[in-house]
Amino acid sequence: MSDFPKFVEFHEEGPREGFQIEKTIYPIEQRVELIDLLSETGLKYIQVGSFVSPTYVPQMADTGELFNRINRKSGVNYTALWLNEKGFLKTLSANNVHIDSRLLFYTSDLFSQQNNNCSAIEMRERQRDWIVLYKEHGYKIETAYVMTAFGCNLEGEIPVERVLEDFRWVVRVCEETETPLPNLMIADTMGWGNPEAVKRMIGAVYEIAPGARVGMHIHDTRGLGIANLYAAMSMGVDLFESSIAGLGGCPFAGHGDARAAGNISTEDAVFLCHELGIETGIELDKLIVAAQKVEEIIGAPLMGRVMHSGGLDKYRRG
Amino acid sequence: MSDFPKFVEFHEEGPREGFQIEKTIYPIEQRVELIDLLSETGLKYIQVGSFVSPTYVPQMADTGELFNRINRKSGVNYTALWLNEKGFLKTLSANNVHIDSRLLFYTSDLFSQQNNNCSAIEMRERQRDWIVLYKEHGYKIETAYVMTAFGCNLEGEIPVERVLEDFRWVVRVCEETETPLPNLMIADTMGWGNPEAVKRMIGAVYEIAPGARVGMHIHDTRGLGIANLYAAMSMGVDLFESSIAGLGGCPFAGHGDARAAGNISTEDAVFLCHELGIETGIELDKLIVAAQKVEEIIGAPLMGRVMHSGGLDKYRRG
């Protein structure tokens, strides 16, 4: 049975997820302009950039400066990505930043080795230190992510039980440390999910963590992103991460290149919600303007659909 | 409750729907090569071109020659589009052609005026003549299409009842004329549908025509195409029209240009089916090869996703 939420919250990842993947470093003025446009849409969470190694990710080296330059809009939470303690401390020192403390779990050893130079189990144990670190600085943990929740290009299919292990760990450690349970985020990092798998996963997570707020980070690698969003919402999920214009993918990627793997497009996702009568607090027309700005910045056609076709309101008004 | 079919049939529309919309006329050799590649995928229905006015649609002027040149594969039905008696008679004279006799219904007067120079009701009455014409030539009616079934850019929202009127007409006239009921095709010509609207529509059509085979022609204008496919299949629908690589849309369309309105991509649709355990008789890898050929022909990135990312089998095999 369907149990759609009345209101769905979108966290915008485009400025970070999108520009991080591009080979070009785009002028900071353009990224400021985009973030300022996004601030006017009604989005309440915008991920501005990441505090990670400038050697490996030079595109994000000016994230601190970017935070200085944005025109902060009241009520909007500007966030950043970090992957270790050093990055977290750098994030703390940024202006205008909202610290959305998070825990990161890997279902795949190979992917964890690649990103963290340790096994998935070691990475999980490190999260105890992160909890202490966040508490020391007075932050509650907002979100616990389980990455490559449906499958991993390095390890293949991921069983539901593997994801549940991590979420059970979160539930147990939160109880032990008297920490409020964070949002439980199912991340389909490499686009392996399908609508039925999404529904099974969400059902299983609700079973082990009744009353938890469950969210999803969805990639549209194989074209099922919006169908997965629909399936998740039909299970009551009301929190999603998405990217303006579907940024993060690359239409110029060679065939079989993993770079063709953008997030679901924020404007297509919001369009779906509004068509289903689900509120988002976001103005679709303003999102479309921001999406078109991204396309102008990148200088190439992006994968979002509604940004090209427009919504339906103008036709309904007659 | 979900009632997914075990097997879903896809009718390929790319060679007609795709090249008809392009401003360029591509060499006939390239279109032959594409159709021959599609013939090897397991697809059983391929729409090769259309017999329409060469003045208005010069891209399709060589459809007869195209039919001569294809390497006809046994078991594959090569079809063509026609829009009036003259076109039908031209189609009859083509080589290698499968006549999939169809009836066309318009929910929107303005769209019917634009395409047929008559009202939707007049167009419906003309279908009586088409039934006679098809019978005279010994063809059964395969499909009855109701176009712009969810909404029309010219007339706005289309009520379900308006679609049902046409299908009721089909049921009644088929009874009167002792004609077997054709497939009832719900065409979202302009991309107004959403998954819940699709489910409501299909439920309503089953009610007025119990036992009928219902299909859908889905456009991905606003990014909901695959979600709509999923919703339709969850209602038991097992017949869809789609386009290789999502051909028919145009990533270079100006913002708000209706040309950004491709069909759902055959390979993304087939990928969804296989992930859900639904058979299609189609080899995904061969579809991807055909989709990449289309991109090579058009010389620009197309909107299909799986054609760029590949499927999951190679990762599952390890």
C-alpha cells in the first residue's frame, strides 16, 4: 500500500557533487552565482563544496573562499563534505557553514579501501571516534550514510543484510552513547537500485529502526533514479539528496565510463512531487532558472529533463 | 497491489520517431545499418519510417527505399506509420512491411485540428472508415491509440473520462462490426503523465474493457518516463512503445522547446524489466550497441542512460 508523505525535503548536492567531478575548475564567481540562485528557490540545504585534499580534488580547493563569498540567505543551511577529522576541523572554521555531522558506512571493503585506506569494518569502528569528535564540538549527528547500499562496481551485488548490519550498529551505538538516532540514509552511490529493491530495503530498515527518519541519496546512472524516488516516497520516505540539472553525470563520458553517473535531478524530482500533490517548499520555475545557469556554466547539455521542457503550470493556466 | 507481468513486449519506434524529428536528413545507409542492428537484439517490432507527406516530412521521403534495403530478419515485424488512407495504401505497397493496422483517437480538438484538420469527434467518426478499409484489405486492427491521454500542451489537462469515451467507442464499434478488440494504447504524447495518474488511467481502462490488452506509448519529456513505465507494469501492462537511445528528444533544443521530448529509451526500459526479473526476449548488450550507433550517427550525446553506463551483468559476473 502506498503511504506518500505530504512534504518531501530535498538537500541540494549539485555545487559540490557536480563541480567536483568536472575536470575544469570553473571560476568561483560562477559557482557563487549558482549557489545564490539556489538560495532563492526554497531549498533549505545546499552543499557548497568539500574540505578534502586539494592535491586529489583541486576543484574544491577554494571551498573556504566560496563560503565567504555566498550571499547567505536566512533559513538556508549551507553545508560541506568532509571525509576525515582534518576535513571536519577545516569545515568548522568556514564562514556561513551549517555543520551537518554525519557518519559514513561502507558496505564494500574494496570501495572503503579505495576511499579510506581501510576495510569497511575498520571504517565502521572509526565512526565511534567521529561520534566523540562531534559531541566534543557540541554537534548532534544529523545523518548516518550507508554507501553503495544496493551494489558496488568493485564488489558486485550488496545483500540487504549487509546494509542492515550497519544501521543496527548505528542504533546500538546511539543507545549505548545516549545519542539521538540520526537520519538513516540509504545511498545508491553507483546506481544499482531498482524500485522493487528500494521498497524491500526501506521496509527492512524501518523494521530494525522503527520510527527512524529514513532518506535516500539516489544516482541516476542507469535511468531508474526517478522511479526509485517514486518507490521510496510510496514507502513514506521524505528526505532525498539530489543535484540541480542532474549535475554530477557527464554526457560526454565515454561509453561505460562511470562518470555518466549523476544524481537525480532536483528539478525533475521536485516536478514529480508536485505532480503527485506532495509539497516541497520549492519553486520549480526558480529551480529551472538555476539549472539553466548550470548548463550555461558547464557549456554543454545536461541530463535534466524539466529544465529543457519546462513544467506544466503554464499549460494548465491556459 | 502489484501485478507485474512475466514478459513485456517493446515496440521500437526510434528509426521513425527519432529521425523524423531531426532537421538533418541522415544517409539511408546509416538508417539501414541501425535497423539491421536492432533486428539482432530480439526486438519483434521495429517501426522503420512513415508514409506521410514528403513536403511536410522530407526526412521520411525515402521510407519505401529504406524498406527495400533492410536485411529482413525472420520473426521481426517491420512497421510504418501512416496518418490517412493515402499513406496506408503507400504502406501496403512497401516491401518487407508488416501492416499493424491502427485506429487513432484525439482527446484534444486543437491537436486534432493541427494534425488532421478536423475536430477530435470528426476524427473519431473517420475511424469507422478506417475499420472498413482495413477489413477490405484483409487486415485485423492491431491497436487503437488515444493520443495526449494525460494532457495536451494546446488544451491543458485531459480528464480520464475523455480517454474512456474513446475506448468505449472502440469497444462498442468493435462489437457492432464483429471486429476483435485491438490493443488499447494509452499515448502520453506530450509527457503529462505521472505514475499515480498512469495507475488511475489503467485501472479505469481495465474497468470499461475487461480482458483487453492495454499498452502505453510513453514520452520522457519531464523525466517521469521510466517511473511511468514502472507504474504501468505494476498494473499488469505488458506492451510499450519506446525509442533506442531515447531518440526523438533533442538535447540541443532551446529551453522550453517541445523537441526535448523523446520517448522512453528502449535500453533503459529493458534494463528496468530485467532488474525486476521480467523477461523481454531482448539482449541488453545488443541494444546498447545499437544505441551507441545512433549516437554516432546523430553525432551528439543522447539521453539514454544505460547506453553510457552499461548494465550490471559485467559487475555481477565479477
